[in-house]
Amino acid sequence: MAKVVVMPKLGLTMTEGTVSKWLKKVGDEVKEGEPLFDVETDKLTNTIEASASGVLRHLFVEEGATVPVLAKIAVIAAADEDIAALTAGDKAPAAAEDTQAAAPSAAPAADSNTVLVIGGGPGGYVAAIRAAQLGAKVTLVEKDQLGGTCLNRGCMPTKAMLHSSEIYEEATHSADIGIIGADVRVDWDKVQGFRASVVEKLTSGVKALLRMNKVSVVSGEAVFSGPKTVKVGSQVLSADKVIICAGSYPIIPGIPGLKESKACIDSTACLSLPAIPESLVVIGGGVIGLELGSVYRRYGTKVTVVEMQPRLLPLMDGELTMLAEAKLKSEGLEILTSTSVVSVADTEKGANVTVKGPDGEKVIEAEKILVCVGRGPNTAGLGLDKAGIAVQDGFIQTNEKLETNVPGVYAVGDCTGKLMLAHAAMAMGETAAENAMGGDRCFKPEMSPSCAYVGPEFAGVGYTEERAKELGIAYKVGKFPTSGNGRSLVAGHTDGMIKILAGEKYGEILGVHILAPSATELIEEAALAIRLEATVKEFTETIHCHPTVAEAVRECALNVDKKAIHIPNR
């Protein structure tokens, strides 16, 4: 039976390939598994094997031709088989002209000399700087504080407190490795002072960078009065291109008694409590809730996490999430999954939180209640309807170039709902700015890694096993426990794991997930591997320093083909 050969998809980002060389010619006998042709992408060259035995009867493309993934490129059939129906109307694409000339730079378009950026968070200030670098006259409007939630109330102050709490925990457990210290205690005022100093240094740095790039900063709230015109107080601003970076706000759900409770705090208030609470209920088992819960647990707070879903971190790899949950429980966090909060009632010492789970209802006493159930887009007061900008559930809709339905108006970051991560917002800011200035970049959410600082750190990029199964992708898996890694053993972090998913046929890296010390640093190697469409073979042939945790990632890649050195291969 005739077999149509198609252009294979060799990586997450591959959309087309070039047949650089046919290893067989029409009329040649072909055996299944025999090298048939070489395919080039902008990242790599692979030799593709024949998927069937027979005779190479027809070529749809010549050497040098570039075609989309899954496009027909050849027919393998028996020598006497009728293939007319398969080849009818075919005209093989000619080899492409030399395309090695430099890609067009994102030079400013003649009518795009002015750019207005709304919002000075990670996406906004990055977009403003990039547009200015490309020659635009840029105005940035910020209604609150430059740096947005991330620098002032989110990522950075959280990590400052995380760092303090980790040092405190290490100091209190240092006797295990022969370091005896006396009177280790927490000076809460100095912890808060350290957090504030980090925020001040970072926000001052952003102000200086904007000033050096000649970005004009206007304080106030921007409201659209037309497609590319906004009012800021009495001031009217317009520009050739507009980039909306409105950010998001923490959602407080409609649980009876919650909003009215004096014990209720959001992630912002949690960073600047006047004292360490004795007990804390965290509503929501996502990244923010677990990070802040872990911080206060290290300081001695009794922490209970309540999550409605069957597991924590539902978007991360399921197997590693269960390991992370077990680790958090062993460290003293009480975690209640498949559990919802029914009501909240204030008491003299805080509040009684009534929850309902698989075993029925119970009441948890808490001095503070931290609400981390998600974030909503800051778009309600922007006047988007007057600009004609399309939204869905408050989130601004964009195409892959981050342009809205209004030409010349872009949106990035949390307000788009694509990925609510600061590093994703920064990447989106660069993309939108370059496109506003005549570029042609696309933002690919699947290329962005995710992370959680839950101890050990948790990070992932690409497909999870759950997602690969959902899409019907054939894959193979490698796993390596950190207990088999010398550097992790020295540091006492032996309850983590690395997991790699690779394509079953070609071995291309599809996903990498790491629960280990410095996972948030290690994941960048994986993100680059996926972007470059690297294979397991290329990964394993890359020498890693010893002793490092990074070695465990390479060992995991070896285990994909059951060749790991430092664990039994199963």
C-alpha cells in the first residue's frame, strides 16, 4: 500500500523544514528505517528514515525546497502500484532562492516615531526601553509605582523574604553539619528593612534606565478617549503606536465573611505584616500561596494551605507536584486538597475558617487568612470600549504578535491572560515594542518556563506528561532523582527529581521539569534546548561540570534511553 511521506515536526517550535538532500532518487528501492532525506530547520539538520518499504515513486519537493510541517514530500509504493490519485495536480515546489541574507532589523517605520506605553510594570518598562532603543520617542504612563506588582509587591520582595527565611532555617539546623550557633532568632524589623531596601534599589534602577533611554514618564491614570489617544487627568496624550501593560490585581472570592474579615489579607499585605503571625490559613495552593506560606512556615508560623483542586500547582508536572507536596508536608505545612472554604467568622484572636473536604467540615483557627486564588486584569477603568479594543472576561485579546484588533495598539503581560509571569511579561514587552517599530516577532507561550520557589525549587518548560497525553503525542520519559546527585547530597536536598520528555521517534526534547535546588536556574538550559530543537543525543553529548546539580539534568537525559550512569535504569 502506498505511503505518503510528510515533513516531520522535529520540535515544539518547528513550523517548516527544508529538504536539503535526498538520499534516494526516484526509482530506488527503499527499506523501512533506511535514511531517506536530510531536513534542515533554522536550528538543526536531521536525517529522516523511511517510514515504509517499497520504491521511491514520486517527489513532491526538490532539494532546497522549504515546506510546512506535515506537507507531502514523497510517495513510497510498490513498483507497479497506481499512485495517480496521490500525485494528481502536483507541481513540486522549486528550491528557494538564497535566503541567507540578514533578517530585516526592526527599524522604525516612518509613521511610528512615537510610542505610548500604559503601565510601568515588567512588561511596560521593558517595552518602553526597547522602543526607545529602536528610535521611538516614548512616553510611559504609570498610575502607581514604576516596577509594578513584581518589583514593589510581588516577585522581588517575596524573594527577599524567601532568602531571609531560608538563611534562618539553615542556621537553626546547622548543627547537623557541625556548625553550632547560639541564640539564632528573627529580627522582624530588619527582615522588613531588607525587603524594603531590595525594592528601593530595583525601582530606583528602573527609573534610572528609563531616564537614560530618554523615556518620558507621566504619573497618573490613563483612560482611552480614542484608538490611540488617552487622557491622564487634564493632559491628552496620543501616539503612532500604543502598548497596554495594565497588569492585574489579586482576586478576593465571594466566600461568606471573607471580605469583611479583619484577618483577611492579600499577597501585598502579607509582605508587610507588623509581626510574624502564630497561624496562617492560605486559600489557594498556587505559586504565590505556597511561596508565602513556605516563608512564614520557616519563621515559625503554623500554616494551613486550602486548595479546591485535587492537587497543588495544577499546571505543573503532576508526578513532581506530588513529590513537592510530600516535601512541604514533611516540613510542617498542613495541606488540604479537594477542600473548599465555606465561611469565615472573626474572633478575638483572628478568625475561624470553616472548610469542607473529603472528610466533611471542620473549623481552622487562624490569626491571618492569606487569599491567593488568582488575579484579574486591571482593565476596567481604561476606557477600552472607547478605543474599540476587544476584551474577553476583562482580558485584552491579541494575536501572536501581541497586536489587538485595533491596528497599532498592542497589549502585554497579565492584562492579556496569556501567562501571568513577570518574565513572560518582559518577553512580551520586547516583542510588542519591536513589532510596533516595524518588526515581525511572535510570542510563543509554550517557550516560556514556569517556576515556583517552594523548597526545593520547582521549574518546568514545554509539555508535561499530562499535556502530551492529552494531545496524543508519542513520547518517552527519563527520570533522575536528586538522591543520585553528589552536589544535592552535600546540600542535603535529596528528595527532588528531574524529568525529561522526548519525542519517541526522533528524540527531540518536548518538556523538562525539575524539582531540585536551583531549579529556576537549571531550567534555562532546558528552555534553550527546546528553542533550538535539540535532541536527547545533543543534550547528553554536552559535558556538564562536576560536582553540580546540572549533572542530574544530563543524567536524566541519559535515562530517556536507559543509559544513566549513576542510577539503575528502569
